[in-house]
Amino acid sequence: MRYVSTRGQAPELGFADVLLAGLATDGGLYVPDHWPTLPSLPTGSYADLAAAVMAPFVDGEIDEAAFAAMCRDAYSTFRHPATVPLVQIGPDEWVMELFHGPTLAFKDVALQLVGRLFDHVLSARGERVMIVGATSGDTGSAAIDGVKSCDNVDIVILYPQGRVSDVQRRQMTTVDAPNVHTVAIDGTFDDCQDLVKAMFNDAAFRGDMNLSAVNSINWARVMAQIVYYVAASDALGDQPVSFSVPTGNFGNVLAGWIAREMGVPAHSLIVGSNTNDILTRFFESQAMVADGVVPTLSPSMDIQVSSNFERLLFEMNDRDGGATADQMALFRTSGRMSVEADQYANWIEPVFRAARSDDADTLATMASVYRESGMLIDPHTAVGVSAARRQREAGVPVVTMATAHPAKFPDAVKKATGVHPALPEHLSDLLERPERTTPLPNDLARVQAFVRSVARR
């Protein structure tokens, strides 16, 4: 398998180089040069399924037995024996619990494996990297947990000051490891993401620091997320299924689209947005128009620049990197981008549905799910459930991706249900642990200076 950039000017790479590079040198995102067909699925554990589904993407780069061992090790960190259990909450209505990993969010599914992949590749090459990443809440803690024991990795995570929950922040700032550093940026998540992209686009800085990324611009993240769509489909008997995904950066629902391309019988992919509804507005109007970010009860989705949409746009452009680069440049300068009517009709209309939920609707959905099933769900999952209930079709099972443990957002859960969700035992003292973070302004030079100061040579 070879990988190409969505903007067409970066060199083709193999999997290991794509893993370490994150962003392509032309500013694009790496994608496989073709979408493989699903292999015959094993009947064993989730780790066995993961190794089989992802095998084509690492073929020729990582030994099959070594990759299978990394999958087993990664998913041994999950507290549920099914890893990502499927739970029924109503007639033909399910949630897939993706939050049983160490940091209680769906990002653990990918990042527990990605950390092991980094360690494997860097150890073999005798190299080290500096990971820089931006988080709207969950990616940071999951990335930190995935690499905190890696000898060949330093990590700096930027998060928007005051715009993540206390639990989300403390899961990052209380990690006592010499290679882990967090920065509270005076700005929004999009500001954090822009700073990360600027560091990658500074060729001299990128080369000097040997930068790498583990947020959803890194192909390995998306690759690992494909697996749970396969698992859900397989558990429901390989019948047509709709998937509802609370999303801001588009990476999670993109993984569902890729699973569909590989052969999963996904009837539709439902995008759930909060008040920051740039994606829902796109699916309604064929135009992506950035607006101001509004803080909500589902902060991980408080985003206006959905980076992973570029990967789908590349496909919509028949893999024309130049056309994709032009559209992304226009969006960056004007805050607006449209697609042609035939692109929308051929790529979007047959597959994607969308719905938005404001905070009142989110709380109402959390309350109704608890009342009807006894299940506590977090605000992000509630956005997905609400979208599923609005856009589902009769006779088609719908699976909502439950992206975070309710205890990550205890205030919202209690407000909706009257119940204060408890943290799992391994995090029961989280709110008492000492924090360690560095506040910085939204200033590229200041952030780059900090990264240089903490890099271990």
C-alpha cells in the first residue's frame, strides 16, 4: 500500500513514513492510493478483527505477527471484554460504547494502537519525534496516554483555555511523565489547530524538531477507527445499518465512509452537529461556510474547520490534488467553499444525512435516554442519538457511536438526569491530582519557542 497527498504535490510514502509524517509536506492529508476490500473476518477478539481489517493498510511495512501483537496489547487496556460493546436502547436502536479505554473516549481506540506503532517504528529506525497536537477535549488525553511511556517520543498538546471540561483538562495536565507537556492557549480549538498546522508548514522548524502528529490528520488514527464500524455491522448480521456519529472534525464519520467503501453495508451515515453546525449546513446547502465558534455542552465538537473533510473532498474531486488544494486555499482565505451539484448528487446525497442539536435538545435527549433505558450518555453521544432519531429510516437499524464516558461531563449529565456519574476506579482520584500546564497566548513564535525548550535531544 502506498499513500498520496490530497493536494497532489507531496511524494508518495509507505505506511511507516505516513505514520511519522502526519501532515504531508504540501499541507495535504495522506490517503491510501486505493481502498481495499474487506478481508474474511476472524471470529475471535476485537484485537483479532482489528489486525485483519487494518492488514492491507500496513502491508509490506510491518510484520503481520508484530502488528497482531500490537493490536492485542493496545486493546488489552480496555475495561470491557468486548472492547467496544454494542448496547440496545430501543427497537432497532443501538449505541456502540467506544469509551472503555484508559481515558474514557473513543480516541483511545485509535491512539492506544498508534502509540505502539510509533514505538515500534521509531525503535527500529533509531529515531525520535516531537508530537505536537491540538485538542478540543479528548484527543489530547488519549494521545498523551498512548505515548507517555514511549522512550522515543516527546509530546506537546495545545488546548483552548477554559473550553474543555475539568475532567478532560485534568486527564492531560496531571500526567507526570518527562516527555509530556500541555499548553493552555488563549483562544479556541480552531486557533490551536491553526497553530499546529503552521508549525508543520514551517519546513525548517518541522525538520529541526522532527515533528509528528497524532490528531486525526494522521492517517493511522482514521485507519484504526474503521474497525468498529466493521465490528458493529458484523454483530448485527451484515444487514444494511445506518450509523450516527457526533462529529466536529469529520474524522470519525469519515472512517465510517471508508468502511462503506471497503464493503460494510452502511445504509447511511448521519452527521450529528451541535450549535457549531458547519457540517450540517454543508449537507443541507452544498456550501461550507465558517462562522464563529459558540461554546456548548459538547465542547469536543465546538469546531468550525473540519480538517478531515479534505479527505472526502479529494475523493469528490476524482482524486485531483490540484483542485482540492485550490478549494482548501479558497476556504482558508474566504471562509467559504462550495461543491458542484453533480459532486453533491453523486457523493453526498446517497450516503450522508445530518442534524443539529442545541444545548436544550442535547439535555432533553440525555434525559429521555436515561428515562427509557436507564443509560447515562454524555452530551456528545446525545447529539448523535438526537440526529439518529431525526434522520433514521423505518426498518433500518441505527447505531450511534457513543464517543465519551458520561463521567467526563458530570455537570451536564446531572443537569439532564439528576444523576452524578462516577469516574471509573482508575480515575477516582483525578480531581485531587496536581496539575502541570503552561498558559500561552495565541502566538506562533511563543508556542514554537516553548516546543523547542522542552524537546529532548
